[in-house]
Amino acid sequence: MTPPEQSFRAPPGTRDVLAPESARWEALVERFAGLAGRAGYGMVLLPMFEDVGVFARGIGESTDVVSKEMYDFSDKGGRHICLRPEFTASLVRAFVQHRPTTPWKTWYWGPAFRYERPQAGRYRQFHQVGVEAMGSEDPHLDVEVLALAWRFYQALGMSRLRLDVNTLGDGACRPAYREALVAYLAPREGELCEEHRERWRLNPLRVLDCKRPACREATAGAPWQLDHLCEPCAGHWAAVLDGLGALQIPYRVQPRLVRGLDYYTRTTFEVAAEALDAAQDAVGGGGRYDGLSEALGGPPTPGIGFSLGIERILLACDAEGVFAAPGARVAAFVVDLAGGTEALCLVDELRRGGVGADRAFGARSLKAQLRVADRSGAAVALIVGPDELAAGTVTVRRLRGGSGQESVKRGEVVDRVRREVAVEEAG
Ligand code: HAM
């Protein structure tokens, strides 16, 4: 075969996650699964691609996510498909399709795809963990969901976080607020940033969220949705803040928080990591989407959830010096100097006995095998040579915390390794 002219690299905005870094991912998802499972959320697996309409209708045509960032294409059957840019609209599509009994509480993790300009903390394929709870308007569900996110960050050891919350009202009070905002913005159109001067009428609320100084200044005296809530929304909002207070979750009311997806109603929130660059400091966000089921052809069903970016969480953990990669998972490394099937059998026996075990392959020298044993992170090397084979023993050599080796009867090796690991863990 002729060698290829070109070698390949992962596409821009994607990353390979290799061990040992991948062990942190496993641990993070495991932590999240435990937390969500203990709160009554069940895992869902959803397709990574959907009909483009799920997101166009669900998220909103005028959003950046839909208008600029979709990975969409026609498949071989002529369907207009896109890779999911997020989970929520896809989850609600599944709700409408299957009509599970409510409250329906779910959690998920996996990749999402957005054609963004890649930079540190911003990728084209990124990964989220999240929960969605459908079927209840109870403000204490908002608090439960917010608390789940907050407790998760805490469980990872993160502390330099800022939780911003806001309410966006509902179908009853938002239209009147929107009019008030339009009336405020119209005479100030010329003061807005270039992008919003052109586009502000499409979604006037988004101007509030714009980080550019021109928009910031022009909107300094703008009316806020917070001050234009109908009675039910005001009551809901008060109960959410009250619940957050009761759980002692620190928050900041941020009336500018609009978020980049159009399905939100009432409670919205975002968590920023102070250790990250301000442009990419959002480590998670979410809120209510009480109209999304209907927008996707389903029955009126309220919902709330959040998604957290795994890559950004890990970057923030690095910056805070918390949630290090978990240690090696092999306890024993079998060094084979005897040939034959003895090493094969010993490794199998250790693993069946619940002891993490690895071995060298390819009949290499003692020195070379011990080097691999050291790299494996194992606590002990188990040396099987011709002498050991003849005597029915194994040489157990400690690899950490002082050297030293001894000869152990073959039948007692598994127990011995267990004890060795227990002593090390206790120490
Ligand atoms: P989102 O704010 O678009 O919300 O994304 C949530 C989180 O995903 C962000 O805070 C960030 O940590 C991460 N993220 C987003 N885009 C990127 C990217 N290009 N690279 C790296 N990380 C990224 C949602 O996705 C909603 N579905 C949240 C939600 C759930 N609302 C209700 N339920």
C-alpha cells in the first residue's frame, strides 16, 4: 500500500480526550449521574441528529444557534437533518412523541455541535451534562433544579462561581413588556452597536444581553421584565427567590440575563466561573420553557432544566486546582518471566476477584516490564518467573511507599494484593 499523502488531524473545534484526562470525564459524569439519580431523575439517550425543524422551531430561527451555528445537511433520503446544538428541544421532541407520565424528570450527557469560532473554552463539538423536568409549574421545582446544578459544582470542589438569575415573564406579561422595551429602544436605535442597530427589532430583549459598551450604555435606563410581571409570574418569582434563600444558595438577580435561546419563560439562570476568561466563563445555564412542548406540537406542558458544559467545568476546576484526575485503577501489575499461561491465569484470577490488574506483553526483560509496571500506577508488581513457578509462589514487589519484596504462596496472592491496597489507601 502506498503511504497517504496527507495525515489527518481532529477537525478544528474538536478535541480528542485521552487517558488519564478521560478518567476525569468518567468521574464527572458518574458524580452527576449519582446526584441526578438520587433526586429521582432517570437517564435518557437521545439521537445526536434530529430533523432541523426541532431546533429551528424549538430554539427560534432568529437565534445565533439556529441562524449561524447549525451543522445541517440533507441525508441520503433527502431529509433536512442537523447535529443537535443542544439537548432541550430534542428532549421535548421525545416528550411529545412518547407522552411519558409527568412529572418526567430526566438527565443526560453527551456531545452537542455548534459551528462557532473555536477558542479556549469554545468548541464546535462540546459536551454537556444536564437535567430536564417536565410537567410541573411548581416554583419549588425551579429551586430543585437550580440546587442540583449548584450542588454539583460544589461536589466537584468548585467555589469561585457566580449564579445569575432572572425572570422573563410569560405569554401574559411579556408582550406588554416587549412593547415597553421597543418604545424605549426605538428613539435610541442609532446608539446601539452595529449588529443590534440592524437587528434589534427581531428580538429586542437580546439587546439587553449584548456585552458591547454601546448597547450597555443605551440600555442603562431600559425597563426590565422584572418590573413588568403579571401577578402569577411575580408570585412564582418570589417563591423561587425564597426557596434559594432557604437553601442558602447565593445568587445575584441580573435583569439583563436573557440567554441566547428563545424558548425561555419565567426563571432563567446562568453560572459563571470567575476563574475563566469573561468571554467564555459560562459553565452552565438553564431555565423554564413552559411553551416549548406546544411549539413542537405537543400538549401544553411546563418544563425546566439546565445544561452544563463539561469542557468549561474542567477548565475552571484546573484554574481552581480542584477535581484532579482520579488515581490509577490497576492495583497489581503482573511481570511475566516464565512464559506459558501462568501470567494469563493470574491476571484473570485477580480481575475476577475484583482486583484491578494489568500485565506486560511480548516477553520483555525484567527491567523493561518493571518500567511499564511503574508507569501503570499499580501498587505492586507480581513477578512470575521460572523459580516462582517451580516453588508455587509469586514475588510481590512494592512499587510505591518504599521498596521491598517478598515471596507469597500462589494461592494467597489475590488476598495479599487486596491487603496491600487497603493498607495503602488507609495510609
Ligand atoms: P447554553 O447556555 O446554550 O444552554 O449551553 C449551556 C452550557 O454549555 C454553557 O453554559 C457552556 O458551559 C456550554 N457550552 C455552550 N456552547 C459551548 C461551546 N461552543 N463550547 C463549549 N461549551 C459550550 C443550553 O444548551 C440549554 N439547552 C440549557 C437548558 C437546559 N435550558 C433548559 N434546559
